[in-house]
Amino acid sequence: MISIEEPFHKYKDAVYRLALSYTKSPAEAEDVCQSVFLKMMEQRCIAPGKEKAWLLQTTANTCRNLLRSSWWRKTDALDDGIPADISPEYADVYQAVMALEPKYRVVIYLRYYEEFSTKEIAQLLHISQSAVTTRLSRGREMLKTTLKEGYL
Amino acid sequence: MNNLTNFFDSVHMPKECEDRILNTISTPRRKFRPSAAVAAVVALVLVLGMSPTVRAAVEDWITTRFPGLDLTIQQRTTEEGIEEIIVSIDTEAPTFAYTENGRLYFTGNGENLDITDEITEEKPYFYTCEDDRGYEIYFVVGYDGTIENFGTYEFIRKDGQWFTGSGRNFLSSQVEGQAYPWVKVVWDTLNIPWPMPR
């Protein structure tokens, strides 16, 4: 098994944000995070310098499997409301971002926060680069309609 | 996007979640808890010919999942050494290859490599890595000439001895029960000691 305490402290928020972007539910995102770091602990080898990519890739895979599961489809996305630790000044942004479909939310997070290139996002999400560009464009348009100009 | 960035900046893993995960990953040995995702359990008698009894709630089980995500090994160790080993094949887990736009990609070990031009019907793609305890993991991706119909194999070897292996989609749908040509190449190339599937 590999040591994961260092990557955990370094990337826990990135994993959580991506999981939350997919699931929209803080409780589900926490479960995904736990599952992802357990998988990392049980890995035999991860190429040096690729820990973050591995974590985000595994998070995306885990979330996609969750969203495809019959359990999830039956219950639909859980809406746990705004997490307690979100500052009130970002409540509108939180609601606007979470109102997006996961496929738009995820690419917006990866592009504008994690600053991945569209090519890297395509590889991470197993979709084409043009699909990334389209989702970014549509996601931005949707956010523009609900948020003040200054946010975009 | 500054405000959007600031917003994402304000999202953090909750402290109680962080503590729970830290507590879990700081514990080197965990109880064996059967996963609902484990679709098939194959018990192998690897050590001392002991009975491969599946015990669902025993202390001292160590669970190890290998990078291809197909294989999980649970082993119980006592003062006498390793007593039981259970190899689980998780058929629900995503495998380490996928296709997109007519291209075939390998994703084991955190990679994302376009291997389309590196394989033919009789030339599978091989990838190997080794962990810090000397386990060698061999990934193989092969296909029958149709990219979408790819198959995979994952083997584990230690100290020169093959430990176990797991494969998906290696039997031909054209000739019932017969392995694809790329599988024979795998067996010949790696000198696998077990009978080839057929």
C-alpha cells in the first residue's frame, strides 16, 4: 500500500469539490471522498506526480458510477441545501452553480477553478475535447442568466 | 471568473469528514467487510493447502486492491504466516481501458494513453508497474480487430512467481468458448503457468 496522508492533505478539497460538483449533495460527496481515498490506499503504485490526476480521475469514475446506479436514479439528486460552511455571500453563486446539470458544473469547476485545459478535462472525463468546449460554453451561458455580470 | 473562483475556494471538505477519512487511512489493518460490488469470489489455496474458507468478519484480514481495479486480495495473517488468501474479482468496477471516437485508451496506473496504433489482433498492449513491496502488476489490453470489442487481462507476480490474474472479454463470441488470438500471445509472452482459458 502507498502512503496517502500527504496527498490526502494536499488534494482533499479538490476531490471534495469535484465530488460535490457531480453529486450536488454534501453527504454523497463525503461518501465519494472516503471511497476514493480508500481506493488510493489500496493502490499498489501510482506514478510519481500523477497523484492528483489519479484522484480526480477516480473521483469522476466513482461519481459517474454512482449517478448511473439504479439507487441514484430512483432517488434522484439529493438536495441537502447549502452547506453550513458556505459563506452567505456565496449563497447565490452556490445555488446558481448547483442548479446546473452535473455535466456543466463539472467542466466549469475543472476549467475555471482547477485550471485544467480542455484537452486535460477531456482525458479526465473520457469525453471529446469538443464536448468539453460545448459544455463550458453552455454552462457559462446558463450561469450568466442567473448571476450578476461580475461573476463571469 | 474571479468570483466563481472565490466561491470554489470557499468550499472545503467538512472537518468531520476529514477526521473520519484520516482515521480510516491511519489504520493499517481493517476488518474484512464484503462489498456489495463484489460479484464473484474465487478462493484460491495458495499457501499450505489450507481450506479456502470465506470468513466474513474476521480480525486481521488485510484487503489489497490492485491498480486495474478488477482484483482485490484479502489475506489473513497469523504468527504462523499467511493462512488464507481470497481473490475477489469485481466485475462491476470500471476496467483500465475505454474507447472514444474510434480510439482505444489505457487508463491503468493513473495513465491515459492512446494505444490504438500500438495493438493489432495478434499484438496486445502490455503495461507493467511495480510497487514498493515488489509486486509486479502486468496489464494487457487486446482486441479482435474491432476497437470497441477490446478485452483486458491483469496479472500479479512477486518474487518470480505468478500470483493471480483476471480477465474480461477474452473469449471469442464467434467460436464459442475459444479465446481470442491475442490471449495466446499474452500466455506465450508472459509465460503464464496456468492453462489458457478456452
